[in-house]
Amino acid sequence: MSIPKPLVQVNQSFIVISVLLALLIHPAILLIPFAIGVYTLLTKKNPVIHFSKRFLKKPFDSYKQEDKDQQLFNQWIATICIGLSLLFFSINLSILGYVFSGMVVVASGVALMGYCIGCTIRYRYMMWRYKRTKIT
């Protein structure tokens, strides 16, 4: 299965904007992308993407497609980092909260510019796993 790239970009933009707002206004705002991330991982349905579908002008298959499994992997990374950020802010380890939030902003921002850090991580992991099975 695949997802039209504009919908993936909307989700990435949502993550960047909501995490930046949390860093600028109040860390509790991180609960929003965290809750959406957890919901997405549990149901395999992203509410931001689902809501944004109605704004696509062309048929879904006419857009460049992104791999759904890759997007779920990326969602895992973002949700874990946001969750850790929330945890660190809640136990007054604000520097670590900022670090993990910053990693999410950088990764999502770089993805919006065309390079997917999560894709590289997943590719390296899959290659490592493949090589490990070839040796034994």
C-alpha cells in the first residue's frame, strides 16, 4: 500500500509545526502529536492524513506515492522521540526534552526537503538483517 506524497508532507508539516509550537509556547502541546502518533501506530490510520485527503485535487494514484510501511516506521521514530521529550519535560530534564523535540523537528524538516532519515535507518536495518540471514 502507498500514500500520496502530498499527504505525507502534510503530516510532516503538522509534526514540525506542532513540535515547534510546543517548544515556543509550552511542552504540553507535544501531547497532540504524541496522541496522534500513538493512535496511528495502533490503528494504522493517521487522522492528519485522513483529514487532508479531501483537499487533494487529483486522483490519489496520479501523485507520487510513498510506502505506507516506511511511513509507519517513521511514525514510530517520531512518536518515540516525542514521547521521550514529554517524559523528560515532565521530570524536569528540559535539556533532554529539547534535544528529543529538536531531533523530531530536524528529521521532519529534512524529510520535507527531500531526504528521509527514517528511510536510511530502515534501509540499513533491512540490509543488516538480510546479510545476517545470508551468513547463517
